[in-house]
Amino acid sequence: MTSADFPRATPVELTLLPFGSRPGEEEQAGGGCGAGCGCGDGHGDVFEHDPLECGLDPDLAQLLADGGLDPVQVEDIAHLAIEEDLDGGVDVTTVATVPEDAVATGDFTAREGGTVAGLHIAEAVLSIVCTDEFEVERHVADGDRVEPGQVLLSVTTRTRDLLTGERSALNLLCRLSGVATAARAWADALEGTGAAVRDTRKTTPGLRALEKYAVRCGGGVNHRMSLSDAALIKDNHVLAAGGVAEAFRRVREEFPGVPVEVEVDRLDQIEPVLAEGADLLLLDNFTPEETREAVALVAGRAALESSGRLTQDNARAYAATGVDYLAVGALTHSAPILDIGLDLRPERRD
């Protein structure tokens, strides 16, 4: 199958603001779990600032915000990626080989099948490099399944700018599409069971919001975005507090409005925690048989999440026990990239 087999979209022309013109630069990005969070109540849905207060094209910023991403944070990441690649200089290969007035169209094309995520993020990266307006054709949307040879996004702009931003845009697009593809494989494995695959905080530093967005694109749901969104009492907290129930009581007293999840690794730990009022229990390294016993014991008094020992081969066995979530850190810490490339069409001169 080739790119010619897929329909083309209507061009979208973006008008860019000058580099570094973002107002409100001192404001910080908002947190929260975002759409699909399983531990909270949507407290991440509202940004702490106007999400459109950035140097990105307003329409692109709105698309990012509609996806639960902070355009200000995306712009910051885009700047960081480009600045790292240029290291205070210029793209010496491109400047030497490409005429300054050359204009070209580049097609971001899938080299393998998977689920795509990060297309608007790739646009944001390119937009901060481009010195003139550029035209975008969006052929697919984040969350779509794509096939080898399928054109995902086409960008027409100055050739030098396109080539300078190519690798930074692809690094993010391939990474996020890989996460979305991994999440989709787990979501497919759980389809029809009533259980959902959920991510963890095992994310790339600085890219958590983007990677968790990619999980949502792949059909997964998000756990907490940060340590402040919800409490998760694990074995080290239990040791420090002197017991599971005591750890739970201390969190409730200190932060009464925060959702609390408690990790348990034995069936006899469940009842004391339930008696304290835990919102969710993390069943750590339980077998499917033990998980089934835990589900019967809890009897709907709290949500349940399985963690450890999970593979796509045994996912349905765990889901069949009645748990609500399967926690899979590999969605973000071990997902391979989805191979996507940029194919440059023949150049034209202004």
C-alpha cells in the first residue's frame, strides 16, 4: 500500500506569531490527571492559566487544549527540542546544501502500522522553526490506526526550516505514537471485559503530560499525573508509618480531600484498609486466583487495580476476575517507537 491509496485532507494555513512572543511566560503549566483519569475527579481538566496564551497559532493551540494538553507546555517542549538540536548554532548541512529561497512539501509517512499520537505536537515543533507562514494538510487524527505507507501529515514551508525541524518533530511523533500503539494493544486485549489498562508515573522526565496523552489516544486511561493529585500508599510508606491502616489514617488526616489508593500484597491486608475507607486498592503481584478472592472480599466497596505479573497473554484472565484496572508501566517506560519518516517532495522556488 502506498500514500497514493489514501485520501488527502483540506490544507490548513497557519499564521505564526514571532519566536518568543508568548505572553504570560512566567506562568506555570497546570497539572492534574487529565481526561480518562481513574483516580480523581477531573481536577486536571482546567488549566491554571489561559491555554491560548502562547506563541503558537491560536487554532493549533486550541486543538492541543481540546486534547487535554497545555499549549504553553507543548510550546516549551518544542523550543527545548529545537534549541537542543541547534545548540546555539545553525543546521550546517541544510544551510550549505539548500538554497535560502527553496520551498518544499514534506509528508510525514508511517513506515509501519500502529496508532498515531502527537501530530499537533509535531506541528508545534515545526511552527517555531519556520520563518514564514506554512501550510498543513492533516490526513489522520491522533488515535487513528494507520498502515505502512500512509501519509499522516503534510507540511509546505521553506525547505531549510522543514529539514531543520524534521528530527525534533519526528522524535516526539514517533515516541508518542509508540506509546499509543502499545496502549492500543493492551486496550484491544481487554476489549469487552469491563477492565481498562492504566498507565503509571514511569514516564520520560519532562514528557509526562505528552506520554499520558498518548496513552489516552491508544485507548488507555491515566493514573495520577503527579504526586499531588492523589495518594498511593506503597510498601515503603507502610514501613515508615508502622502499618497499612496507620499510613492510610495519616494521609486522610493530612489531606482529607485527596483520593487515596493503597497497595496491598496479601489478602489479610484488605479488610483493615477497607474499614478505614480506601478509595482504591492496588493488588500487587496477586495471581489471578488471588485476585478473584480479593474481588469477592471487597464486594464493590472500593475500586481494584492489578499490578505486577501482567502480560498481554494473561491480561484477560486478570480482567475476568472483576478488577477495574490493570496497571502497566511498560506503556510508557518500554514502548518502542512507531517508525514514521518525513518524505520530501521535489522542491519548488518562490
